[in-house]
Amino acid sequence: MSELRLGVLGCADIAVNRVIPALRASNKIRVQAIASRDPARARRWAELLGVPEACGSYAELLQRDDVEAVYVPLPNSLHAPWTLAALQADKHVLCEKPLALTVREARRMSETARAQGKVLMEGFMYRHHPRHRRALELLREGAIGELASIESEFSYFLPDSDGYLFDPERGGGALLDVGCYCVHVARAAAGCEPLEVYAAHTLSRGGVDLSCAGLLRFPGGVLATFHASMKEEPRYGYRLVGSRGLLEAPWAFLSQGRETRLVLQKGEQPESLTFPGVDEYVLEFEHFAEVVRGAAEPLFPIEDSLNNVKVLQALRLSARRGRPVRL
């Protein structure tokens, strides 16, 4: 399979500190160009990271014939407009989570990708980790009996700044930044969509949710609870609680290449399953490349991303209204 020539829109931390360096180890992806609204910044990062081409605008990168696909790690409010621009420029797109701020935006992105005959994928890297995939297999195999509840959390401490995460107009806040992982894992474990959601949040003076807690009610009586925060001690993981056991994935959403484990507990007898360190970003991008090349079918259809956006939108509405929202 030939290398997929990738362009990166923006010099976000996740791109220049995690994704591009990680992809150096891949023989399926070649980072061909990086763009910034500041040409000097683009040139500086291109030189530091060994990227052949630097572009002084996002539009300039989209015009390049040597770029087949685009990675969009921009602020959340820019996911939809620049994904649409990339698709219309005949590029495949891997867009960071959350795919969009609204269902309307997400649906337009999906319809445009279909009309253009291009691959559109959302960047939830954790779901490509073998540990997460094994957790879902064990659940489906009945290792913990009948699923009863799902618990998850994703918190970290971010100093106050003028960055987009503290700007509600740019899609900031804990729910969209990290709570989206909790929503996604709950939906994946339940294997269906929630009937009703409820959320409460703590707002900054600028109007973004610094912390958010939520409840999702699924068919069959399965309940999922989550907590997300930008102002707490880091913790991120999930627990699947069944009628005959519990399955826990500590530090689940960001392995950073470390050895990880699942804990399967029945009564007082915990059993640990260990997984060697892998880079889930590389796994995610290589799967994207395989789908673009026709060497694999998408593990996660774009409809899954639309449904995640739908639940996030309902949770935001619930927090504003102070009451549950039915889906």
C-alpha cells in the first residue's frame, strides 16, 4: 500500500507534539505539508518536524495536488467549516473529536463526504487501542453478565488562558473537550443510543463549562454516569458494571504508549489483563489510510459520530435548561 500524503491544518499542540512525531514511525502515512495562518510559524514547525512543505494559510494547503488527505485539529468551532472546505477541495478528512458542534453541521459534513466520494473520519484515538476493543469483546461475551451501568471520568487541570477552551463561541468547555470520550464509551458499551440525558455544569465567568456531570438512560434500564473537568486532578477511565462482575479500564482514554491493563473482577478475585504499549494515534491514522486506499472497511461508520454529536448537543441543552432532555 502506498503512503497516504497528509496535510495538517494548524499547529495545534496535539498535532505538533503528538500526531506528527508519532507518524514518523509509520510507513502508511507521510506528513507532506503543515499550514498555519502565520507563515513563519508554519515554516518553523515544518523545519522542526521534518515536514517537506509549509503553507501560510489553510486554503493554500487545500490547493496542493501533493496532499491527498487532511487532518483537522483546529478549535471545535472550526471543525465543520474547514472539514467542508477540505472535502470540497477533493481531500479525504480525519477531523478531531468532536466532529461538530451541532447535528446540523455534522450531517452536512457527512452528506458532503458522501457526495464527493471521500472518507470522513472522526479522531477518537482511544477506540483503536487493543485494550478498548478487548473490553467490548469481553462485555459482549458475557464476562460480567448482563450490563447494568457504565461509569466514566475524564478530568485534567488547565490553567486559565485566552485559548479557545475558555471561549464558548469557539466550542470550549469540558464536555466538548473530554466529556465527549465519556459519552462515546457509554454509547459503545451500551450498544445503542440513550433514550434520555441529563447534565449539570459549573460555568466560568466567561461562560464555558469548567466541569460537567451527566447521566444517560439507555434501553433495558442501563444507566451511564460521567464526570468531565478542566479544573481537577487528572483521571480518565471507565468501568462497566454487570450482574456478575465488573470490568475496569484505568487511564483508558490516553495511554501515551505505556503498558496498560484491564481489570476483570468477580467477587473479590480481580484478574488483570495486560496490553503492551502502543501508540493509538498511529493506529488511528493507519486505519484511516487503509480505508482511504480501500484496504479496509471503516471500523466506525460516520453515523456513529453523528449520534455522538446528537447526544452532546442534548447534554448541553439539558445543562442550560436544568432538566432532562429526551432524544
